[in-house]
Amino acid sequence: MRSKYSYLFITLIVLAVDQLTKQWAITSLKPVSLIEVIPGFFRLSFATNRGVAFSMFAESELNVRLIFAAVSTLAAIFVFIYLARTPAARIRMNAALSLLLAGIIGNLIDRVRLGEVIDFLDFHLGEKYTWPTFNIADAAICFGALLLALEMLREERVSKLNPSSPTPEKGTIGSSD
């Protein structure tokens, strides 16, 4: 059985990789702007984002830096509390929350420190189909959200198959807390 600390360790590792790769992008990629890694499919491309996902609200006249920092801080606190209260035995849920927490904090650090988020991963099919440039924190948030959705679907399926069976929540049978 895993310890709660192993999930915080995952958060710290993903957060460190995110911040190190963003620093690399600033120092090494920014002057070059573009490195074609797999022609027609993947390149490293320096970009910044003052908005949220896919640069939404980047041109807003509101002080989005403060608003997004506040929302991110609240989200990080909520996820951290939920992670702390989730039994260690719920591996998928804890992994999902760890990834979400790392991604939220990674982009929050950029917003507070730089006023924008550093992006550099650029997937595309030729020039016709391009995915918005993103970073490790964004990927962690996406994978965390996917794991969270899968876990919620699993819980729903289990509760429908056996409605009298308790879900693995805190204080129930099978709980590690």
C-alpha cells in the first residue's frame, strides 16, 4: 500500500520537471524560437500565454493575472485538501489529484513570477492541423483530469452494480485511513 507522501512526491517531481523545462525554454528556446523535432508533427516552439487554456481572455482588459492567480490558488488549495482526505489506497484518485495539483501550481508560479505562462510543446500535422502550444503543467492537468474522470466513471459503475456496497471513501471498509 502506498503512503500519502508518495503522492506528494509525484506532485513535487512533476512540478520540478515543469519548472525546469520552462526555464530551459526561456533560456535556450526563446532566442531560437523554433526547433523541429519530428518534421510535420512535433516541434519545440517558444510561446507565452497571458490567458487561460488556448489563450482565452489573453487580450482582456481585466486584470486577468490577479484573477487567474486567485482562482488557481483556490483550486490548488481545494485539490490539496481533497488529496489529503483521500485514502492512500485509492491509487487512481490520488494520482489524478497529484497531477492536477502539480499542473495548477506550475502554471500559478509562472503567472505570479512572470505574469504569463511559458508554453513550448507544439504538436501539429503539417501546418493545417495544429494543437495549441502547451507545457508540462498543462499536460499534467489534462492527464489528471482524464484519470479523475475515469475514476468517477468507475465509482459510478460500481455503485450501480452494487448499490448497497459502500464506495471506498474515508472511514468505510477498505479505507486505509
